Amino acid sequence: MFGEYGHMEEGRLGRPYDLRLLSRLARYALPYRKRISLALFLSLVITLLDLAVPYFSKIAIDRYIVAAWSKIRLSQMEERVRQDFLERHGKILKKSRQGAEGFISQEDLRRVDPAVLHEFRQNGILPEGLFYRIPSGALQDSAFPELTRQGTLLQDGSLIVPAQTLRDLKPGEIMRIRAGDMRGLALVGMVLLAFLLLSFGLGYWEYYILEWVGQKIMQDIRLQLFGRMLSQGLRFFDRHPVGRLLTRATNDIENLNEMFKSVAVTVFKDLLILTGIVAVLLYLNWRLALLCLSLVPLIFGLTLLFSRMAREAFRELRAKVAMMNAFLQERLTGMRTIQLFVTEAVQREVFAGINHENYLAGMKQVHVFGVFVPLMELLSAFAVALLIWHGGGKVLGDEITLGSLVAFISYMQMFFRPIRDISEKYNIMQAAMASTERIFEFMDQREEIPEPARPRQPTRTEGSLEFRDVSFGYQNDRPVLHRVSFQMRPGEMVAVVGPTGAGKTTLVSLIERFYDPLEGTILLDGVDLRLWSNRDLRAHIGLVMQDVFIFSGTLMDNICLDRPGLSAEMAERAAVQANAAPFISRLPNGYDQEIGEGGSNLSAGERQLLSFARALASDPRVLILDEATSSVDPETENLIQQAIFRMAE
């Protein structure tokens, strides 16, 4: 499923998600459920604030900017019809002082059944033409006596005048009359500004909480994964390359972080926005809403098609990236060999071919997104055009208000953004679920060297080692050792000699209990190694290998390795025993000298002496040299031999 360097290969990327993985992943979120619930609540509030902005724009247009009213001739209605109309809509109707006429705002007119309005228009009860209502406070201004003569006084003391009458006034006069509308617009503007500021503040805390929870969950998973790796036996590491293990603890877990912060709550928010938009559109005008939502099946069909195409492009791109990373890792590691045999030009040509394939795969993904995103914009523009054409006719026919049409356009533009987000996060979800499967696959593997339930240890440790009929193989069908028996007594120097592949290093691994024998028993001071605790066993057995691994850090850190109970004095004494003290004293900072990765600033002999001091620091009863002097110069080998003879005495 994935390459050695942790990148997706072609295969199982498109498989259905396993709900068990999601359930298992959710357990890591349980300790932070309160914060996750808070983030979801903040998302809900932010969504409501976002949905409120277009609706407040509608209020501003219908109630304060246009503020148009329609006349209802109550006197021309039949008594039964008038009584029924007043019972249903009397609260939104403003009557004239004589009661023969009533006026209803364009904003409230949508509450009346369209069939009733159509009948009123045909019978002349609802004449054409719009009116403006002047509050009673503005009528006290003596500069507008003609408006009183042309208008109709209402029972609440306000005045209704034809809208054309206001258009004939000068701009300053209109502003004096509509001072109340200006105050209303200012109030709506302040409310919108408050909403935007509140949304900004809540958005910050939502993002912070999601990032905090995501980082905490990743920290927990990474710590548990690394702990599981530390507990595995060497057989596990024989089967899994280091690059793959490194990717599990870095890239794969980072994919999960992307899912937590970019998908989990964001998709919830997007679905909430879509649901809210549909609900508001149906509330404003369900007929026009159904017309706009007729595009939804087409949109979702295109989204599913895009997701399938994007998945294939994504799969191919990940495979090419895996090839390129594998090539780079191999060549950079073997740069000394490449330069030794002067193959730079050949390697450059091979990499150019792999890089071009990666470019083509990347452009394939770009083409998919390059079609989908403009297509969504085209559908969005088509929906707006449909609204302007059909909704504009409804506005002209007084069936909906101008503010409702503007709100419809705003909501439809908002409608397409979550759809794009959900489709784009589909690939993140796939990568995260694939990473989840790989992480839990590693966590479920248990190739640990078991600790005894009741560890045993002899009262006196002398270093007696015995093999009794030991058989072992790294694979069951390919034995390396077959019924091996021998004994090493305290104080003895024993050399194991044999050709390459005879099993010399395997003996060392069995003594250190990196592996357990398939048959037979290995005893240290008469106690089976399987009854020793691993900590006590390895504290009594020192090992110096041919290939020395040096950690980045100080020289003292590399001797002690943070082993409990190991002091600086013990480490310095071990360095003196290993004849490493002379070269350490020549270093600028002595034991505090910083050592580069892999001990790059030390010679091979110095690294070997440092490894020898590391093994002697815990004062082991058994010291094993696994061809420890094969790669050092004669002078260093002589120093090591002197140290061995000194210890043996």
C-alpha cells in the first residue's frame, strides 16, 4: 500500500473507510471531548453569524432602503372576505383613519397567500403603485404641508404618500423625511459590524482549540507509537526499513493532524452551512428556493465525478513522489560511491526522467482541479443569472421583495463554497484514513521480547555463560544454529571463529537476548536468560560492535546514554579503562564536546574507543567484542587489547 519511504503507492487508496478505524481513532479524542464540544459550539455560532449577514442585508433593503408599501382597498372587499383577511393579517396591516383602506409593507406582503394576492389584483383591490410611510414625528415639520394634502393619514398618526411624491423632493428634503430610515440603516450596520468582529474573535478561538486538540492527539499517538517501537524485538526491525518506521511517526501522524483540524470540524461546519442556507431560502420563498435547489443533483453528481478523477490523479502523484524520494534517499546516502565511480551525469539523467514523470502526474491533478473549480464557478454564476431572471420578474410583480432577491443571490454564492471545500477535503480524508490504518497496523504488531512475570537473578553474578542444545533461525525454514552447546567460565577469553554467515553475530544477538532461541536454553550464572529482566541482563553484558552508532549530542551523553545509576565519574573511569581518555583530553571541550550526527567529526578509531567506553561504563560481567577491531588501525587495536588485558586481570 505504501512505499518504503512512507508515500502512497497505487492500490488500496480508494477502499471504503473502515468504521472500526474511525471508532478506534475517536478514543484518542475522548480525553479532549470538552474542548472538541466547545469548538463545535463555536463553529455553530460562527455559522449562524455568517448566515445572518445576508438576512440583515435583506432587512436593510426592505425595511429602510426601499421601504415600500402596497395599498389594500378594504372597502371593495366582500364582508366575509374582509373579515377573514383582517383576522389573518390584521397585525401587519396599517388602516387609514376612515378604515376604507389599508397598507401593508412589501416585506410583510410575502406572508399573504400568492393566490389571494393574484385575485386581489384582478379585482382591483390591490392596485399597482408603491407608497412610502412617513412617521408621525416627521409630519410636524412645517416644510412639507403639501405631503399631508397628497397622502393618507393612518390610525397610528403616520402618513402614507405615493413613492413618486418623494422622488419629486430635493435630496436634502428626502433625507430629512427619511431620518428614521437612516438611523435604522446605521443600527443594522453596527449590528453587522458587531457580528463580523464577534465572528473574527470566535474564529480565532475555534482555530486555536482545534489546533491544540489536534496537536495533543498527535502527541499522544506519536508517543504511543514510539513506545511500541521501542518495545519491539529486533526481528520487527529486520522486517521494517527505518524509512518506513520514520514515516509512521512523522508523515502519517501529520496526515491525521490535517484531518482533525481541516476535515473533522470543517466538514461539520460546511454541512451546517448548507443546511442553514437551504432552511433560510425555503423560509424566504419556497418556490424560488426549489428552483435554485434544482441544480443541487447536478452539483453533487459533478462533485462525485471530480472526487473519483481526483483520487486517481492523487494516487498516481503519490506513487511518483514515492519513486522520486526513494531514488533521492538512495543516491544521497551513496554519494561517496557515485563520486568515486564518476556516475554523476548518469544519475542526473535518471533523476530527470523520474522528475518529469512526477511533473506529468502533478499536471494531471492540476488539470482535474482546473476543470472542477471553474465549473463550480460557472454553475454559481448560472444560479445567480437564474435568480436575476426569474427572481427579478417576481420583484417586478411584487411577489417577492428586492431584499429577498439580494439575500437569495448572497446565499447561493455561499452555497457553492462548502461544496468545493468538502470535495477538496475528500483526498485529505483518504490520506488520513490510509495513514490511520498503517499506524494501527504497526501498533497491533507485537514482536516483543517478553519480560518474565517474576524475574530471577542469582545472588552473585560472576559471568558464567552456557549454551545447551540451542537452535535458531531468523526464518523457521532456514536455521542458522543447530543444537549448539558450549560453556564460558568467569575470567575466560573465548574466541568464536568461522566464515562469513556461520552465525557468529547470531550468537552475540542470542546472548544479548535480542532474539530467543527456537530450541534449547542459554544460561547466565545458571539462570535461563528468559527469566532475567531485560534491564538487569543487559546491565551485566557489555557489547562492542563492529559498526559503531554515535548519537548527536555531547561525548559524555554518548557514553552514559541516560542510563539510570550511571554517573559522570563512572563514565570517565570507563573512558580511562578503554584508553579513550587521551583523545578526549585533546578535544576543545573534553567530555562536553558536541559530536555531530553519526560521529562525523571523530575518526573510525575514536568512535570505536568511545563505543568501548560505553560498554565498560556499567561494569559488565561479560564483555563481547563483535569484530570490534576489524575496522581500526593497529595503534587503536593495540589500545583496545591493552584495555581488555587490564580488565581481565
